[in-house]
Amino acid sequence: MLFNSFEFWIFFAVVLGSYRLLGHRGQNRMLLVASYIFYGSWDWRFLSLIILSTAVDFRVGKALVSPDNDEARRKAWVTLSVVVNLGLLAVFKYLGFFVDSAAAMLTTLGLQANLPSLHIILPVGISFYTFQTMSYTLDIYRGELKPTDDLLDFALYVSFFPQLVAGPIERAKRLLPQIVEPRSPTADDVREGIYCILYGMFKKVVIADNMAVIANHAFSQDPGSLTGLEALLGVYAFAFQIYGDFHGYSLIAQGTARLMGIRLMDNFNHPYFAKNPQDFWRRWHISLSTWLRDYLYIPLGGSRGGARKTYRNLMTTMVLGGLWHGANWTFVVWGTVHGGWLGIHRWIAGRANGAKDAVDSVAVSLVKVFVTFQLVCVTWLFFRAESVTQAGGFIGSLFSGFPLTEFVLIGYPLLAFFVLPTLIYELWVERRGDLFAMTKVHPVARAAFYLALVLFLTWFPAPMRSEFIYFQF
Amino acid sequence: MANSTARPSELWVILMVLAGLAVTEGALTVLRPQLSGDIRHLDEADDIVREVVQGEGLRVVVGGNSLIGEGIDGALLEQSLEEATGEEVTLGVIRPDGTGPLEWDYLYRRIMFNVEELPDVLVLGFGPGHMRDRRIRTQLLRLAVHHVDRSDLRRFFTFDGLDFEERATAVLASSSVTFGLRDRISARVLATLIPGYRQRALLLLSAAPSPSNPQNVGSYRHLEALLDEAAQYGVPVVMMAMPAQTPYDVEAPVVALSGRRGVELVDVNPIPALLGPSRYFDDQHLDAEGRQLFTTSVAPFLAEGISRAIEGR
């Protein structure tokens, strides 16, 4: 059941209608059933994994505050939570990859490898809900959160359908109290919810899917046959495809939740206006980057312990963050390159420490934004490519001449047609410093903006509708 | 949480958006014929058939797609057939772009078989591979807007195995020109802004992933249904294989089908040796000069086919 389908919106209309008729407890029960139906619409069998993860972490949460348990036992309980959740990920997401990689390595060493080839179906959204539910037990263990007594409320926290399959990865500290407490949507919730849904649909259906057509064309070619302008076009198109796709999903998740009075976190903050790699990660997939910061980077030591350890911790976090996205060496390289950019930026920023508070001129800001965007685009090559070899071929093609081919003559104008107005709008929002700036303008202006979004959604969907990229993670 | 009491309800914004959509719908309903010549032609299709069936003498409807549109001069063919048959001929040409039996099956039900009077013969012009059924999803909007009658929606849903999303799209497209004509509108806008858009867009679409693949793709179910319908109403059919820049063999299933159903097959694609490759403006469509030459040269063959088809009725 995709957000960009009629089926979903009929489902959501029924859920929202029921929601308005029910009291708080009834709302939560109904939302839990709806969430399981939503998830089960992909594959009912994988509901068992969510239920297992939910049951284990609920029990662990209770055990962590039990006066009968000393520190050693508490550590054992939280370890159980981590092992179960990461174990699910390891089996369903990474086992095939590790077996294949081990077989390849043994073959390279000249050893006969008769390891079985595993074809395990990846349960949709498993990376998101396992991280979400782990944050619950980890926060209780750290003494930052009290466990809930209501299993069904907790089950809803784990499975809340708007953000179940592709985030944002909500922390229990933030989402669980909203589930436990009675709520009713305010006028602001409705206003911002409608904005999120419309703009999110626009970013997915108009931007991401149309850019996918260009990116798919480029990445379906032999990299050696592409000219520099064509390879660059493919990379730029993918950069805006993945941004539109994931930002669109996050916005629709926020919007649908807001219409029920639940606030999900902002997952994106104009990442392509970032002035450096660190700034990029403050703006891109914020729920994941803050999760990795809080539960991996800082526990590893963060920036404490000297420069060497800081670089090591940065790299470890980014490599594992890359691997979180998918069981493929391309994601490992993607994370490694990002770790490299972050390390270099940290080194440069450390040397220029005295000037860090200086305000950049417009020209300097533009250069920084431009350079950061190009660096990010290079990493997207690894993210999108089927193999590291293909990504390498693309990088080689970037320097292979710049003739105006048919693909260039159609691709760049389409890129400009779809992306430029969006960037101009987002620049306006960026300058206002408020992601919901559009909801504060005069109602007539907002209605005109919404009408334009609806007409674009109606008239300019891509020839082929596609799934959300982040579902595969 | 921000103070919400000072601002007007979002309901007003929604109402303004809906008003804007209503205005757009009204404007597009009025401007619809301006969007493309193909729409104007489709809007006139039932009038063309009506004029034929109310005409004198041998009443012929020639159906097809742009191969017929570019390859046949209707008035000239009418005159040439009169000369070849020695009787008065009333002829109309229905040639919506990019169509095949999938669309014709529904279109002719709506504009031909559901009216009281019928033509004496239906000629279907086709090119290589045109008679095969195609993927529904790529044609869905145009089918819903131009070809499938509201009363035929149920058949459309079941006969073509539409899933829920496709059914919803079809209903929406048949209810709203703003939605239903979206591919025409977007193509018009992009073609205005981007030089060479129509030709170059094909390059991108060729790499697009295939849409869902209904079980009947590659079959001839719609052609068979169309022939069934014509037989039921007693309208003889002549299938005419149109010339292409590279001569081709009519697919064996089409030949077999015509034999099985007793449908005349006039294969004129190898005939016009006089139509050298230079008579085409692309690999399939005849240019203006080729059109005149082909129309006059095909008439005797077509007259024979029509005569046999009527005799065999």
C-alpha cells in the first residue's frame, strides 16, 4: 500500500474518519489494527517479526526498571534487546550478503567455496522499526525514559503506520508520550498536515518519479558509452530523485500523522543548501543521523579522546550508516566516502578555527553550497550504482567529453523544468528559517500554491509510477 | 505549539483550491479541442460514422491509426473506389493516433455498433505488430477519456483485468478532463518549452521499466472481440496491411485469424513498389506524395477485398 496510490488514501480516509469518532483508547487500538493491516498488505508473514520485536522490547523495558535487577542483569536485558533486533537485521538483511562475500573471498584465495546461495526476502521497513524500538530500550537503560505499562500503546509506537516502513525513525521519548496521552488535532495540525501531504506528494510524484526516468536511462547504459554531460545528468537526476522520494515520503508521513494530532520529527531541512558535509548530515535523514550520533558515535567516544579517535569514530559511524542502507559493497563505499568527507571537513575546520564565526558573503556561501552538492553527488553514484565497478565507470565517464547528445538535449531541460522551481521555493523557505513558512502566508497565496501543486500532480506524473526507494532499506 | 485561533480555518483554503480546480475543469472543457488535432478528430468520430451510414451507395468506414491518417486521402480513396467499383461510395476515415484493436474494440462499440444504422463494410488498416493487444496501463487515460463508453466500463474492468489503481484512474479520467487529458496537457506544455521534446522523450521512455503486464499482452483478444462484434451486427470487415518503409510479413496469427473468421485480408504492403523508401517521412508513415500515390494504387485491391467481404457476408 504505497502513499502514492488511491488504495492508501481510501485506507487513510477510513482510518481518519474512524479516528474522529473514537475516544483516546479506541483511537490507539484502531490505529494499531490499521498499522498491522497497512504492514500486512505487503506480506502478512513479516508481521510476526514486528510482533516479536515489540514483545521482546516491551518485556526488556519492564525488566530494566525492575528493582530485582542489578546493573549486570540490566546490562544483560538491554543486550538481549540489541541482539534480538540486530539479529533480525542480520538474518533478514545481511546474511545473504555476508555469505556471498565470504564465498567470493574464499574463491579469490583459491579455495573451493560451497556456501549456499541464500535468497531471503527483505521485510519492508525492518531497518526502520528495529532502530526505533531499540531506542526505547536504550533510553530506558540510560535512565532517560520510563517504560510504558500498556503493551498495546507500545505496539502502536513500534508500528505506527505513517512512519513504519520508511521513517522518520522516531524516538520513544518523543512519540510514545503522544500515543499515551489523549490528543486532538489543532487548527495548526490540520494546516501543516495538509501542507506536508500536498508538498510530499508533489516531491514524490512530480520530482522523484520524473527524475527517475532520466536517472534510470543513464544508469541503464554502459558507463563507457556515456559522455561527461550524460553521466553528470544521470547523477544530478538521481540526486533529486532520491531527495524527492525520501523527503516526499517523510512529509506525507508527517502530514498524515499531524491530521491525527501526532507530530513526527522533521527528517529533512534543505540538504542541498548545506555548506559542508557536516551541515549536510544535519539536514539529510535527520532521524537516522541523530540516531547514529546518539547510539553509536557518542557511545564510541564521539569527539572525546583526541583527533585520531574522533576520525575513527566518524568513519565507523558512517561506514555502519552506509551498511544500514543496504547489504551491498556500494553502500559501504558510500558510507566510507561520506566518512572521508566529514573527516577532511573536520580537519579543515579545525585549522580554520579562528574564522569559524565569520559570516560568509553570498558569493562564498554559493561556492560552499555548490562544492558540497558536487561532493554529495559523487557519493550518490555509489548509492545508485549496481556495483562499485559501475560507479567507477561513471566517475570515469564524467571526464569523457561534453557533446550535446539527444539525451543531454532532453534531460537537462527536463531537470530544469522540474527541479528549478522547487529549488527556488525551498530557497524561499530556507531564507524564512521556517519549514512551515507556506502555512503562515496569506490564505489566498497558500491556496494558489496548493492549486499549482495539485495541477502539477495531475498533469506531470512520470510515465511510470514507482515505489519509494527507502522501502528497500 | 503556535497559536491557532487568530488564523482562519484551512477550510477556506481548501474551498479556494476546489474553486480553482472547477475553473480549470471548465476552461479545459471549453479549450479541449485546441489541445490537439487528435482530440478534435475523436470528438468528430461519431459524426463521421453517422455521415457515412446516412450516405448513398457503398458505405465504407476506414479505421486505423496514424498509418491510415498519413497514408490515406479519404476523398481521393472515395473517388478511386467509385472508379474501381463503378458505384457510388460514401467513405469516412477514423484514424486516432497511436491506437490499435485495444482502442478500436471500445471505440467502434461506442460510435458504430451502438447506433441504429451500420456501414456496409469496415476496413481496418494496420502495420507490423499493430493488431496485437498492448499493455493497458500505458493507454489507460486515452482509453478512459476517448474510447470506452461509461456503459462499457464494467467490461473494460473485467475483460482487460484492471487492478484497483487502474480502475480508479479510469473512473477519474472519464469523469474529469483535467485529469483525463493530462498526458496531452503535459506533452503540450513540455513540447512548447523544450525544443524537440516529442521525439527525444521517446528516448527516455524506451528505458523506462515495463508497467504491470496484464496476461493478455501479445494476444489478439481485442481484435477477436472486435471481429465478433462486427459479425454479430453483420458488418463485413476487411483487414488491410499498410505499407511500411521496410516490407514485412503479416503476423501468422493475424493471417490465421482472418482465415478462421472468413475476414478478408488485403495485404498491400508489398504491392506498391512505386512507393520507394523516399515516400516516407519516417520508417512507417507515408509523406504527402506517397499518400496520393498509395491511395490511388490501393483502390482496386481494396475494391476487390470489399466485394469479396460483402459477398461472403
